[in-house]
Amino acid sequence: MTSTPDFPAAPTAPPRTPVRPPRRRGALIAMLIALPIVLLVVVVGILIAVFVPFGRPTPPATGAVEFTQPMPIPPLAESRVEDGVRVFTLEAQTGTTDFVPEGSTPTLGYNGSYLGPTLVAQRGETVRVDVGNSLDESTTVHWHGMHLPAAMDGGPHNPIAPGDTWHPEWAIDQPAATLWYHPHLHERTRAQVDAGLAGMFLLRDDTESALALPCTYGVDDFPVIVQDRSFGTDGAFSGGLGTQFDGALGDTILVNGATTPYLDVSTEKVRLRLLNGSSARMYDFALADGRDFDLIATDGGLLSAPVPTDRVPLSPGERAEIIVTLRPGETVAMRSLAPDPALNAGSAAFDVFELRAAASLARSAELPTVLADVPAPDLSDIAQERNFVMSGHNINDRQMEMNRVDFVATVDTSELWTVRNENPLPHSFHVHDTQFRVVSIDGQAPPARLAGWKDTIALESQREYRLLVRFEDYADPTTPYMYHCHLLWHEDQGMMGQFLVVQPGQQPALNRIEGDDDDNHGH
């Protein structure tokens, strides 16, 4: 039997005490683990606040508003004729306006405390507008939708200093249309428009006058300037930009400067000239009972024929003329439906104003079946093709520079522009001087509501808009026209470009406005 030799027992080691890292080191490790998580939460929160259209200031839901205020009708601007020129006078001034019970609101207006009078001119007339500035800061007046020389356009290169008067003069040479006027001061447009500086400019012509359309201002033909605002406890405008991507939104709707307005109607048919005068909010106008109405005109004038529809979407700066047919004694609200989800412009529906038909209505003529000659876009003679990509607050990866011309066009030529919004959130596109035609959207013909003359268009994300743009009549190598997003916060942030129109062979020579330098207008 083999025995296993005995080995001496190993000495017993004393119990080992676990070694713990210092408390400070543990906290550091925990912090390093938690920090990326916290940063991720913060970034996601910011992105949600900025880019997701929830929690936005919203007017009361449909059916919740009691309409108690008669809708004001802006007065027609007085004019005089001097040496064959029709002369209007506008004065930008400060004031206060009573909108809400909480108190008077400090406002701006033309020839009054808020908004301005409606200017009316006939095609073929020469007009002059003497624009005075009683504000304590510079301003401009841009004639939105007007075909006119660049030096009269009222863009950021035409500032009016406090105490000064500007005297633009031009010939009216475009079809009857609903245009408007507002400031266009670089980096201050939103603030001045939101404070109240805006008004309508109506053009008449023989074609429109020969049609059986409602045309008596304030009787069966009404301007309807729709804006959204918020108010503080003292009655002042409130609601800064916050973190919303598209700009300042309000929870109160104003129509011609009145809250909860109703319009008394005395005729069977009424013509409503709708203007989205808000700086950021998109509207989709419809009657509360879902009935059809007739769209007869868009930004640049009459369509070829009335378009029966039950809704008209408008982005900031866009206009539409509609004919609503009413029955004696009925009441119906005009509301804004939730905008098309493709615009990512919110999901709110709300009432805007109310139409109240009298117990007895004056007869209105039947609408004509043909309105105007609107020829198909002619692509046979395109001098230039251009591409514009809207992203962030940039156009083609650039922001506005007062001393930079982004391109030069030649007078009496047509160009084909392709415009694309690469953001998931709202943008629009406005071009000065010219009324363009929408050739296609993603290769398809535009809907009937976009088939007429346009100067402003909402851009759905990741869609391709082809626009036919023509440069007629006016060449100036020194003063540019603008193209930009008409969400005014975006415009102020530099989402804008400049172009010159020149004679063939003429060299551009951009003027610098007095006091301008390379640093005070850049972004």
C-alpha cells in the first residue's frame, strides 16, 4: 500500500479586506456615464421644442368663440391727381389700439394706430405714394406683388429714416389683383409688420370691370386681413419667438384689426379678399358647414375660370379672392382647418370670423364661367435655369448679404426656377417684381388653385416646384429685387437673396446704402 507523504499545512492567511476605489473616483465614473445620457435628453428636448409642432400657441378650438365685434373695413385711401399722377399719402406712426379688455396695446399703423387704408388704382395710371416716417426707427414700404422699378420696390435698399419722406412713383401695368404693402426693413420686418404696419393695395382693370363680379367696396367686396397675435396681462402684444422654428405664433385671431369679428352681409354673393397677414401661421380657410365656394383669383389676379372648392390654404403673404353664396338669415363661420400635414405647420383648427346674412338679401348676378385669359406657361424660350434649395435659414447654403448680388437676370427674358424645401418644417417662397407661374410640382401639373399668377407659394418638404419667372420692362444695374422665405422670422434671419435685372450686356453695379458696411447686415 502506497502512502501519500504528508506535507506541512499551508499557513492560514488573514482575511483580506476588499479594496474600494475612492469615493471621488466613483462619482467621476458615474458622472461620465450619466453625462452623455443627460446631453442626449437635452438635445432631444431642444429638437422637439424647435422642430416638432406641438405645444404651439393656438387659438380656441372651433365652435368655442362667440363673435361679438363688427368687422372693421379699412377706409379707402384718399388721393389726388397732380399733372396726371394719382398721389396717395401714407404716414407710418405709433399709437395704441383697444383689442382686449386687459388694456390698450401699443401699435404701429399707417394714417392711424393700426394697419392702413386700402389703396386703389387703375391699370394704366401712374401713381405716387408720399410715405412719411414718424417712427423712431427707419422703415421701408414694400409693394408686395407689384410690378415696378427696383428703386420703387421698397425693399431693404430703400430705407426711410425717422422724419423723412419717400416718394416712389411708377406706372400701374399689370392685371387687376389684390396686393398689399408692408415694411421690408432688413432684420426688422417681422417686428414692424406684427406691430401693425400693413395694408391692401387693390388694382382694377377693364377686364375685371366688364365681369359680373361683386365689386362695391365695403358692400359686397371686402378686404379680409387675417393675423394671429397674443396679449399680455396689460394688453400689450406678447409671445416672443420662443423656440418655434417658424417664428412667433399667436393664440388670438385678428381680422382687419378686430378680435371675434362678424361681417354683416346684405347681398346673395360676397367677395372676400383673403390675405394671410401673419408672420408665421399657415391657414386653410373653409366654411364651417363644409359648403363649396368659388375661388376666382390668387396673388396676381383672376383665374381663367371660377374654381369650386371647399378650402383655400394660404401661407404668410399669399392672397385669394373667393365668392361665397349665402341664404337670407343664415350664419356661417369661416374657419381655418388644420394645415396639410405635409407642411408640418401645426394641427390646430379654429374659427376666424363669422358671416351673418340679413333677413333679406339683394340679388347678385350669376358668376361668369370665364374670367380672364391665363395662357399656359410657355417654356419655349427659357434664357436660364436656376435652382434654389431652402434649408435651415439658408437659401443655397447662403444667408442674406446687403452687398452681395446672388444672380443677374436680363430684362425681357424668362427663366425656369426649381425650388425645393429640404427641411421637414415650413418654408414659403416669394419673389419681388414678377408674378410667376407654377409649371409643375414633382413633375405633375399644379392644382387649379395654383394655376394662375403667383408671387408667393408654400413649400412642402422634399417636393420640387418648377416656376416660370419672367423679367419684363425694368432694368437697373444698381438696385436689386429680393427673393426670400415669407415666414418673416426666417426672412429676418437672412433667408433671402438678391438679384439684379439688367439690359443685355449691361454690367451690374450694386449701390451700397448710406451707412452700410460689410459687418452690420451680415449673418
